[in-house]
Amino acid sequence: MPTATELELFDQHHGQAQRIPTQYRGLAKSLRAKIVQSSTTADDAAERLLAPIRPGEAWYPVPTRKRLEFIAQTWRAFPPCGRLNSVVRYDKGKLEIGELRLVGSVIGGLDWNEDERELSLAVRLTEIVCKPPEALRERTLILSTVGLHALARCYQRGLDHSDQRVLADLTVLARAALEAIRDGDQEVRIPAPSGGAWVGQRYPDSGLIIRTFLAARPVTGGSRQAEVS
């Protein structure tokens, strides 16, 4: 995984090597803090909802329809900040939840020095299915990870510097990760809704690691494309 120095060199390779102004690093840190608070609240609430119906080693509880309906209603009311997409269905005694949510993470291995690690946001997929008398089934998967460097570049190089625009640009990373896994891509370049592009790599055990965000430049006809010079 790339170090901070390698990220700056990566930007130099793409002709966008200016250092990130402090204000954009601050915006990236602020957004991450908001998302960490939101996702922690949601995760704590989810644990309280699901713990009583999780299978044990030799048995599993059978939740009532009323409990499953309550889980569905409560899940829909989870904090919206950082929730990229959420589908909650309860029908004829079957509960299905699929959610894409941004959560706090850290890029770097356990053997990395503290100053080599990078605070980041991860796009997490959560899938839950419960249809009594079958046991509850859960799955979580980290699809993409965006370090503060890339997040700050997105604030700096996007069409505007709002949280809303940056969050909209982050929504494309889940599908891109699944496509990269399907196609076996290693290097990825992902067009963002605002006109720029996320650039990174796919790692077998970590999903997509986004290294930077490239600005868009005007082209003939008034549209924009990612700058690669």
C-alpha cells in the first residue's frame, strides 16, 4: 500500500503535484469525523438489534415477525450521514437488508510505523437475511478504501468544495470495486459524477485502495474530462 511520499510522487506522475492546501486537509478530516460518529452510532444500534437473534454454537433463536418488523423500521431510521445506499425489506416474515455505508478505517498494516499509517474512509457492504425458521445470515465486506490524501484531493480538485459533492463522488466506488474484482483489474481509474476521477489499485485482501483524485479539465463542447497530463 502507498505511503504519503509515494502518493505525492503518484500525483507528480500525473502532472498534478502541488501540495494539498491545509484547508482541504481540514475538510477531509472534518468529513471523516462526521462519518465516524454516524457509523459508530449506526453500528451500536445494529448490534443491539441483531445480538438477540444471532445463532449460538448449538442453537439459534427464532425471532417473531413483530421483532423483524421492528428491526426493519429501526434500521431505516439509522443516521443518514455516510449511508450511500440502503435497501430494507420486510415482507411475509422475511427480513432483507442491504446497505452501503462509509465507515472510518486506517490504511496500513500492523507492522507499519504509526507515522506511515493513514486515516481513511472505507465503503462497507452489509447484507442481512432472516427468514424464520432459518437462522440469521450476515455478511460484511470492505469494497473500497479512500485515504485522507485522496479525500483532500477530491475537495481541492472538484467542481466545488462541499461535503455533498464529495459524498456524491464517493458513491461510485462500490460498483467500481465489484467490477474490478469481476474483471481482475489491478490499476483502476473511476470517473466521478463531478467530472474528475478516482485513481488507485486493487489489492486481493483489501479491495480497492484509492490513491488520489484527478481534476477534470474542459474539453471541446464544454464537457469535462479527467486531467492526465
